[in-house]
Amino acid sequence: MAKAKTYYFCQECGYQSSSWLGRCPECGKFGTFAEEVVKAESGKRRVEGEKLQSVPKRIQEVSYSETVRIPTHCGEFDRVLGGGIVPGSLLLLGGEPGIGKSTLLLQTALAVTDRKLLYVSGEESEQQIKMRADRLVGSGECVVGSTEQQGLKSGQVLPTTHYPLSTELYVVSETVTQRIFEHVDAVKPELLIVDSIQTITTEDIDSPAGSVSQIRQCTAEFQHYAKQTGVPVLLIGHITKDGTLAGPKVMEHIVDAVLQFEGDRNYGYRILRALKNRFGSTAEIGIFEMQGNGLREVPNPSEFLLSQRDETLSGAAVAATLEGARPMFIEVQSLVSSAVYGTPQRNANGFDMRRLSMLLAVLEKRCGFKLGAKDVFLNIAGGMKVNDPAIDLAVACAVLSSNVDIPVSPRYCFAAELGLSGEVRPVSRVEQRIAEADRLGFEKIFISKYNVRSIDTKRYGIEIVPVSVIEEAFRALFA
Ligand code: TYD
Ligand code: MG
């Protein structure tokens, strides 16, 4: 019997210490240490005669069969996973409470009707799960299958799929891993879903549910189960607003993929991102819309992110951004007004504040506007968060438009980064952006002149406007 030992863990970052510390040497937080009992691992070597399971092989001798992924029947989810769930993998779906993690996985579980599934919930009773399932399936149009596969356009209402609840989906409300594995042995599922890792405990450890050592140990147990049986396990994990709760952080190293579900709760859009993915790209995102009866896929985000804007309103410009491999056209809105109080205000929604300050400084220097004495508000339509630097030019043009109170045509779009000296810099995969702008019916796209060299401008119906410095764009739009 292994001896139990006590350690102190930082609840923020998982740092382990044999004594209590006031301040964590790893993350610098104060008062985060908690005592947890851990069973000491026996460092014993293999006993005589016991068979060794792993054998080193030459790399040429290693054979494998092409893994067949389990499709989730949800185009957006599959896209983020890299084409379905890999057998034997351990996935973590993280996100703030209430963002829709349980909904997404239950919806997936209901859609995968051809396999036996076990949905373990430590948060909800079986009745509550059933109620949610009825809500997702019973009325209205529940989304099963990719809208793209069905050849539907975004915005089009999907056909009502009144289908009975899957007979292959088993649900159980349980929080102890040992008992979960007993259920697993009885049900023999092909996919295991656990909601959420913060509510699960193992009998091996004495600390409360949600503590670092519980989370680490339980995750390790699920990892072991997934690797041994080849049954993929989907774990749900909560994270706080700043995205740094100890739990999911210590799990990140153990799991094969970390998916993050995010979105502004005030808007219906939800974005699924892969922060880590051993079996696919981390550049892809999946976009969903939360509706009364579950999450609906949004395969074509641009078409509904662009508000039907009045031509006479100043302060808006459309950015041709790329998220993963997918072009996304987003409206940037800005309001510049004289500061009423002494210190001018700066506020940005969905855009980095420091980047905004930098762009304002560039505009002040290059275009000669006294923006330093003005309030500047910036908003990315639809509550989206954009990391693509190609949005810079649209941000600058929206600010300038509001400042001079001259509208930018809603049929113009922008795709370029801005440098510190006001130079308009090229962006990646510009042809894809141009092709999409063309398809969406834009009249002009403003790009860096360095991007124009490499493309055949005659291929597109859209007018391509090359600019080299921000002043040029300013003159072209507002002079
Ligand atoms: P939930 O999946 O429970 O969030 P999480 O598991 O991440 O904590 O969903 C939370 C919200 O979603 C809840 O406030 C209600 C809303 N919701 C809908 O709008 N439509 C639906 O069909 C469902 C099931 C939930
Ligand atoms: Mg939940």
C-alpha cells in the first residue's frame, strides 16, 4: 500500500511544494497554496519475471493503420477537431460557465446516433439532461449534420428534424471516477463524455473536487482509459473570465486537444477554437449561434456579420479578415468625439487596446489629426474578437471616417496591416480575401501595394486599390 503524503499546491498554476508558501514562486500570486493529500508513488522497479510491455523498435518497423475518425456530424465541430474525433484521444472542452459547453457536447452526443455513447454528468441529474435533450431535439429545428453538406446557405432555416432521442445514448449522474469506470465497463461505450472535470473526484486522493491534485489525477485516469481501450474521452472544464483557472491549465499538458468555447454572452455567437490539437490545425475556428433550441452552425459568418448599413453613416469600415482558413468579413465601428472631461477616453470591444493606441498615434502623426484630445470608441460588430492584423487598415479608416464625419461606402473593404510609420503592410493569403470580397459583391478592396505584385488583378471583378501609406488611403476615401 502506497503511503499518503501531503503536498501544497498553488491553486492558480499547479506549482507543487512540500511546505506552505505565502507567495507562489511560479506565478507570483499570493495566498493560493492549499494542502492536498497525494498517494506517494512507489518508485519500485519491475519485479523479476514480470513481462515488460513496451519494446523499443526501429522506426521503420513501427506500423500503424490509418485511424478512422469518429465524425461528430457537426461541420463546425469537425472542422476544429481536424475532421472528427480520433479514437483513443482525450479532449478538453474549456469555457466560461454558461457559455454552452454542455449544450454542445449533448447536442453532439445526440447527433452521433450510430455509436454507443455514455454521457456522465457531475453537474446535472439524469432528468435535467433529459430535459435539455428534449429541448434540443423535441421542437423546432435541431441541427444535425453539416449545413454545408446539406447544401444550405447560412441564414436559411434548417429543416425540422423530429427524430426520436438516440437509443444508443446512455446518461448517468456520477462524480467518482471508480464508479464511472464501473458504468463504463457495463455500458462499453464507443465515446465517453464527462461534464465537468471540476466535479469529478477519485477515491485515491483526499482533496476536494476541483482542486489541482484531483483534476490532475482524474484527468490522468481518463487518459489511461482512453489510451488503453481506444475509446475517446471528451472532458468539459470550466475556466474563469481571464482564462486561468488552475484546473484546465494543469490538464493542458495531459490531454491531446484543448478546445475553447468562447463568445460574448450578450450576443448569440459562440466560437470554438483549438488551443492545442495533436491531430489537427489550431488555426481553424468553428462558429455557432446559440438559439432557443441549441447551437446552430454558422458556416458562412461574413454574410450575417455585415450589418445592413446605411450609406450615410460615418465611422464604419469593413475588414476582410481570415480566421483559420476561412475569410470573415467584419464591420469595424468607431466613434471619435471631443473629450468632455479632461482625460480622453479610449475603449475597444473585440480589439486590443494597446494596438488601438498605437494606431491612433500613427494616425495622429501621419494624418495630422489631434486624436490625443478626443474620445475614441471602437467596436467590432457581433461581439467578435479579432486577432488577424489585417484588420488594422479597417480600424484606421473607421476612426478617420468618424473623425472627419464622412462615411466609407459599405461596398468597400480593407485588408492590410499598419506599420509604425504609417506604411500599409501586406497580409497573408490576400487572394483568398479578394476572392471572397468579390463573391460577397464588394466594389473595392484596399490592400497593400506589396500584395498587389503577386496577384493577377484581372482575374477578379472587384476593383483592387493598392495603397502604400495610410495618407494615400485617407486621400482616396475622404479627399
Ligand atoms: P450550458 O450548455 O449549460 O453552458 P455550460 O455547460 O458551458 O455551463 O448552456 C448555458 C446557456 O445556454 C444557458 O444560459 C441557456 C442557454 N441555452 C440556450 O439559449 N438554448 C438552448 O437550447 C440551451 C440548451 C441552452
Ligand atoms: Mg454545463
